[in-house]
Amino acid sequence: MAANPEQITLTPVLRALVSNGLGNEAQLLALASDPGRGKKPLLFYAVEKGAVSAPALMAHLSQRYNMPMLDLDAVMIDDLLIRRIDKNLMSRYFVLPLSKRGETLYLAMADPTDFKAVEDIKFNTGLQVVPILVEANKLMRAVNLANNAGTGIDDVFLEKSSDVNTDDAQEEFDLSKDSDGTVDDAPVVRFVQQLLLDAIQRGVSDIHLEPYEKDFRVRYRLDGVLQDALHPPLALRDGVTSRLKILCRLDISERRLPQDGRLRVRVPPARVIDFRVSFLPTSFGETIVLRLLDPASSRVPIEQLGFLPEQRKAFEEAIHRPYGMILVTGPTGSGKTTTLYTALNILNTGDCNISTAEDPVEIPVYGINQVNINERIGLNFAAALRSFLRQDPDIIMVGEVRDLETAETAIKAAQTGHLVLATLHTNDAPQSLTRLENMGIPTYNIAGGVHLVMAQRLARKLCTHCKKPVRIPDQALVEAGFAADDLQGWRPMGPTGCDECNKTGYKGRTGLYQVMPVSEAMREIIMRGGTAIDLARQAASEGVLTMRQNGLRRIKEGITSLEEVLRVTNLQ
């Protein structure tokens, strides 16, 4: 026998909806006594029958209880988390686990006032529960899918072994898997999957997702230059942000502070790409930058780096010395990491102990002990270096010399029988030595410890399919650095644009280097407190090419263009 509607009272949430004009009390009471409702919560039954609008309900609850909202279509449900919760509880309360961070479980709910559901899930899992507001109709569909489809929900992302710390664990996304008609078909999910695949196929180094008031822009950094890629609908903005945060195991409810995460993608047949992901709150949403970290970049042969023959000889002689410091300098994105990894792979022969301190470790390499710097817990470069010296190292790599303590420890290691490779941010090689002095390193330690300094930039290579000779006034070539005698019998090449190079005229990059071995004459200049200008003058007298001069040779060889060399060596 059906219950008398007069004996039924509405929940506080439904009463609030009625008072705000979002629901009809008589209709809700009639649904409450409907035998077809069974044990389904009235709020969900009302949404199912159309008595309450799911989006309006979510917006009302978000404002009333100051809770973040999440589009459930933007979320890939973690099958491993589902297995931790009794399916009867999920069906009874219509809740769904979204992600786990430490001892906190983020739980999708449509009724944040259902405290009994929170307590039961907390008891069932042993975790602290944080409710995340979602639309009731989408939640019902997802719960039914989770209960009926089993492993079909999470057929794209594979969690790493359970003994990995959840704060650092990465998801692995298999781009070879086709959609199977489940929740994976949500537009946001498909968009993110296609975006990552497209970026990998094009060979970009960074993906920029930038929200504006009336636009949502995606740009790729290809061969060091940002290019417009597409402008997806503005409605996808929040869904894409939530989707990427879920995959990076970040707090999807935090939109006020920057967050950093990582994501791993598997591309057939056996290629794995890591993404370093950064979220930055801006005026119209969160700007997201994904940096692609391809392990293949750690295995670039030295022949492909772009050294001139004499530069390569000097570099190889330096890295095969048993001790001393090699400094590689240049701005972010100039290829310093690739150069250092190439050197380490040459030295990684199994008969020496190699340790690196990086912030963060970008590319894991077998046979090398890589330490991830974590300033929050006191593990900085100096602390890592001090520990390395107690680990019987032969070769040490320092991701960046940032302060006096790190510089002192690295120099002392180089003077006590260790080969030290390090990076520094200066414009050219001579300035690196004076930078160490300005940090507070005694000149006698610099002169005795540093054996080679190398500055570098990356210049785009002309597309071999469409490059062609161009007419450039002799005066412009002379102003760029060519001697008048160099202008006879050749013409510089320039970009045209074709399908092979995406109409840019450039494809791939090559290094422009200034490789400066520290000679005895330079050590004397350092000891007497000489300037970077004095060192540069001495280097030139010893035949050390500047990056601009290196670039001029590449122009004459037809590898790159004058415009490109001027762009990347404008301080030379």
C-alpha cells in the first residue's frame, strides 16, 4: 500500500529547492509515494523523472554549500578505487570514488547533505572522505556503469603498482585503445586523448592551454617556437582542466593555487612519453602547460647534437677526463639536458658510479642513480651533492648550480677526483666563470676546478624538402658577422613552407655551441680577477668560436637561415 503523501516530509535539500522555485512540492510528494521509486533516494528519483533539473540542482547546491562542481563526463573512473568500495553502498547512496590522494578519498555526490553516506563510505574504506558535487543524472549513469560494466570503466589508464606513493604515482594512458562506447566517449575525454596524440605525432615540446574571456586557445611549441594549434569550444575549458587534474592525481577542487603533476602516455607499439603538467590560476580559468619528456631524447647520439668537428673533439676529451667540472650554460629550452644526457650515456658503461641531482628527474636512465630534488623537505642540490660524496661516486651531474653552497660543493667534488657535469644560466661561456666568482667561489677554486665551459642555443633547421636560395644584401650579411671574402660563390638558403614542415619552412633543430676549454692562459686571467670580456678576448685568440660564428657556418652549409641564427644569438 502506498504511503500517504501527507505523512511524507521532504529532505532539507528538496525543501530548499521548492522554496527557491526549482521544484514543485506536490509533484515531489507524489514521487515520494510512487511504488516505482523502490529504495532509490527521492532526490535522484525526482531528477530521473524530470521533476528537478540536474544542472539547476548542482548549481544551487554549489552556491548554498560553497562546494566545487565537477563535470563527471570529464573524469576517467579509476577501476582500482571502485573495487575498494562495496558496490551495494555505491548503489544505495549513488556515490562514486573519483581519486585518492594520500589518505583522502574524493567522492562524487549529488547530495552533500547525505552525511550517512559519507560516514558509511569512510567506515568501509578507512579513508577520509571529501565530497565533490556532480550532476545527479550523470552520477546515476556512472554508478550503474560501474556496477554493471566491471573492468570496462577504466580500460585506458593503468595504475602503477600499489606500493608506489600516491602523491608521486603516474597514470599510464594507452593512446592505441579505441573507444568502446562507455563513459570514455565523453567529448572532454576524447578531446584530451586526441590532443596528446596529435602533439606527440607532431613532435612538439610543450602544449599550452590558455583560457580567455571569450576564447580557449591551444598552442604548441614546435622547434622552440609557439604556434596556434586550435581553438576548442569555451565550454570544454573547465572539463579539460578537471580531466587533466584527475589524470595527474591533483586536487580538482583547488582552483586558487598553482599545482604541478605528471602524466604518462603509452603510444604504440612501445613508446612511452612523460608529461610534466603545470596549472596556473588566471583571470578566466587555469592556464595549463604540458611539457613532453620523451625518453628517446636521452639517447641522442653525439653526432646529431650539431657540434662542429673541433667542438666535438674538445667536448669528448673533457668528459673522458677522470676529474674536473664541465659547465653547460644557456637559457631554459636550449637543450642543456639533452647534451648532458648524451654525455652520461657515453660514460654509462657499467664500470663507474654515476649519480645525478635533478629538479625534477625528467628522463629515467638505467644504470644512473637519479635523485629528485625536493626543496620542501630540505633535499636541495647541495644536500644531494653532500650525500653523493658518501656514495663512492665517479661521475656527478648537477641539474642546476643555483647558489653558493651548491657551487662550493660541486667545485670541491671536481677537485677531489670526481667528474662533475653541471648547468648554469648565463649568456655565454666566459660569463659562466665570472658568475661563479660573483657567487663567492674563490678564484683559485674556479681556476683549478673548471676544465670546460660550453654555452649553447637551439636553432631551427631548414626543411630539406622546400628550402631554396634567397637574396640577402651583402651589407646585411656583413653586419651579421660574415667577412666580405666569405660572400663569394654562394647564396644563403631560406624557408619556403610545405606539407612536410607544416608550412613553416623549418623542421627539426640543431645546436649552436661555444665550446671553451679552460686553458692555462684563462686560468691566469681568472686568478688575477679578470672580467668576462678578458676571458672572451683570450678565447677568441685561441680559436674558440662564439655561438654566432657557429651559426654563420651553419648558414653557409645551408642547414639554417640567417633570420634563425639572428633570433637565437642576438646577444652574440
